[in-house]
Amino acid sequence: MAGSCVGESDGLTFWVAEQKDYDDVMSISVKIYGGNDYLPHRYAGWMTEPDRVVILGRRDGKLVALESGLIVDEGCTVVVEGLRVCPSERGRGVARVIQRFADQYIQQLYPSVRTKRQTKADDPSAGPTQALSKFTELGRRAALSFIGEADSFEGFVSHLRNKLHSTTGSEPGGSVPQMVLIEDEQHLKNILLDPELPSRVQLPGGAIIQDWQPLQPIKGNLEILARRNLTWLADKPERPSFLSFYTPPYPIPYKGGSLRFNIDMFGTDLVSAKRALAGHFEKVRERREVKGRVMVHVYLNKSLWEGVREFCEGYTGVRRCREYWEQLFLERGM
């Protein structure tokens, strides 16, 4: 085994992950997140991403766990991601051991880090868990999930546009007000650094959550957002009260190979949410960014879930594939 050990605890040795560990990491990731796992696609990028730490845990040389952290908020916060334990080691406290070591190791590398943040999927009907009781809940959003074939998207967009005409009272074939595409870097910077933005669009916990990564809208985080290649839409060019973006679709293991298409929305206006959803589907279709089976997840204010769900219904090519669930935004001290 090449590389160097960076620590040990409770029978585990810890190593900084390398590209050559990919196959071992995939071997402990089978059926993670019900096939929605992002790590097969992102692992290579994690190896070179600035301020990213990826720790592996091994027992007797065999990989048994992974934990990663990204330093954000100008060095004050670590966003933890990717935690996984191989099936044979689950329920034995391995997750707790690697999390504790990763926290200590990250603080050695980045002494300015004082806060640990993470996002987590939650089924509200299941009640609180002991693990969550250790964190402060900063916010939560509803999640709407559906699935369809990329070939159905053109018809789905037409279906949404027709529904928008009904919603806005415009004539069929007439124009429905479009969301504003924010492409200029300085324009986007001005929007995101507006101190009134968090309250105006009701950012959960004051953070922009991009594909499960919570980032404060501050200058030091703009470079992180920029390298995500996001497509931004707003309800108006200045001082928007509704803001949304989509992350470029990426492959996931679901059913032998699918694409995951994530849309993040911030704001409470239902008509804007409908316009944004239709706009994002139009863009991803125009750019031919999707093919085959596509799993779509829309994260939005809880007050919008029912209205957007109804908006998406009625087209046979795209169907909802999961009941109501939520995305939690959590924090604790290091």
C-alpha cells in the first residue's frame, strides 16, 4: 500500500485518499443513497479540489470507511460530505471513529476552522434521531423527486409551459414572462453579495445550498460557486426575490446508470418557482445535457412543495418517484 498513514485510532489506520483508491472506495459504496450516489462522478475532482480533505479508514489494510470535508466560509467552516462505511463494519462505531479523526486532522491543517456543517436527508414522519440531537438545525427545505427519460423532456417542457399560461391567465401561444438568466460574473457577484439577499429570498440558515453544500453568500465562497458551472435564474435582474440554479447533470449508479439533475430554489413565490422549473428544463434540453434515464431532485421552500408537485403532474413521461422528504441543514462546533 503506497502513501503514508496520517494516524490511527480504535483499530483503524487513516490515510489521505488518492486517485488509485477509487476502486476500493467504490467497493464500499454499493447501494449508497439508493443509487443516487454522487461520489463515483466526483471522486476524481475531489482529489484536486482546493481546500478539500478526503480521509480513508482501513482495518488490517482493508478500506472500511471514508469521510471528506471542504473548507468554506473563508476558512471558518468545514462542510462534511461523503461519509460511508463498508457493509461488514456498519453498526460497530466506525463512522464515529473516522468522523472524530477527520475533525482533528482538519483542525490541524486549518486551525481557523471552528464550525462543522452538513446537510442530511430526512423523512419528517420518522421523528428525530439521536445523531441529529448533537447538531443545531439551521434550516430545512422540501425536496421533490421525479424521474423520466430525456426524450420526454421536450414534451414535459411544453406541458409545463401550457400550465404556466393557465396559471398566469395569458393566451395559449402567447408569451409567459421569462426568468432572467444571470450569466455575467460581476452581475451575479452583485446579487450574491447584497446583504439583504438572505432575507429577501429566505436562504435557509442564511446559506446558499448548492447540491447539498451550504455556503454563506460571502466573497470567499464565490470561487467555489463559480467552479460548479451553475446556471442561474432570477425573477428580476436587480434585487431578486426569487433565485434558483441547476447543477450540470451528472452520472449516478441508479438502475445500472442514470443522470442526476439537481435544481436548487430560494424564495417563496409559487409562480416564480414554476417559471424557474420550466426555465431550467428548457436550458438543460437546449444544451443537450441529458440523455437516457434522468433522476430529478428539486429543493425548495416547504411552502412551495405542494404547488410545484401539482404543476409537474399530468404528463406521463415524467413521474414522481418519492414521497415528500426534506433536506436538513445542520451545524455544530468543532
